Amino acid sequence: MPTYLEANPALISSVTFPWLFGMMFGDMGHGSILCAIAIVLVFGADKFKNGPLADVVPLRYLFLFMGISATYCGFVYNEFFAMQTEMFHSCYRVDYRD
């Protein structure tokens, strides 16, 4: 617990952790699956509060932000289920001649 005049890192960590997770995970396919599961948790929170997922329900918005960040970073990295995609072409020409 922070004492008087001491900064509480919880607010900064709650924003930077999902973003850094997205940069580390960085995959459109897996990130979209995580995002879809989190959306189901967000909209069906009342149904899951008394079930086996009761411990996960308070973290639903964290999982949603993690899924959005991973999907976005996977889009930037051009990866879908760990396979390279060719959405954006390079402006450089590379000739591999021996």
C-alpha cells in the first residue's frame, strides 16, 4: 500500500500491462479469440457470476483490452495465427542475387 505522498502504480500498470501484453503476443488470430471471449464475458457477466467462471468475471475488461491490444499489434506485425500476411507491401525492392 502506498503511503502519504507516494505514487500508486496501479493506475499506470492497469493501462500499460495489457498494451505490453499485446506487443508481446501480437497475433491477429489469437488476439481476436481472446477479444471474442472477453466480449462474451462483458455482455454475459450476469450469467457467469455464479458459475465456474466467477473468478474471471472481475477481470473481463482487462481481458478485453488485452485482446484488443493483441489484435491491433498483430495487425501491425502482419501476423495471423503465427503466419505472415501480405497486407502491406514494402516500398523497397530487394533482389536476392548470388
